[in-house]
Amino acid sequence: MEILPTITAPVKGEILLLHVATSFDEIGAMLFAEKRTVQIPIYFVSKILPEVERSYEESDRLILVVVYATRSLRRYFKDHPIRILTDKPVEWAFLKPNRSQRMVK
């Protein structure tokens, strides 16, 4: 028998994990706490992208989902260190010196 985790409130200061994902027309992020090697869901946010944001490159959409999650889950970001997890390489987008105005904004 499999026991499914239930949504739980995190302990203040606990490191949280933010899984981010994008598709052509949607972005989403799910916040987890890790307890005894099991990831327990805390919160989920998603957004349907307007037409103009659908033309963004995938790296730009990943940054967009991090910004959206930061704004939507502000209280968690304020009280907890957050580790962002994705299966796409995005570090270069934050370190790139010649960012577009859209990314800087």
C-alpha cells in the first residue's frame, strides 16, 4: 500500500525546493519541503501565458516562472532559503552579461 504525502506547512527557516517547468503556453512551479528524503508538497502556482510571452525563448520562460513564483509565494521566499530545481540549464541566463532588456526588467 502506498501512502501519499499530504500538503503541509513548512517549519520556519527550513530549506524548501521549488520545481519549475514551462511549456509553450504555460508556466508552473511547485514548492516542496523535504522530510526524511520524501518531498512533501506545500504550494503550486501556474499561469497561462499571454500571446506575447509565448514567443519567449525557453530560458526566458524559466526565468519568468521563477519571477512569477517569487511574487506569488513571497511569504515562503521571505522566511525560507529556496533551492530552485529544473531539468534545464538556466545558470547561464542569470550570469550572461549581455541580457536583454526584457530579462533585466
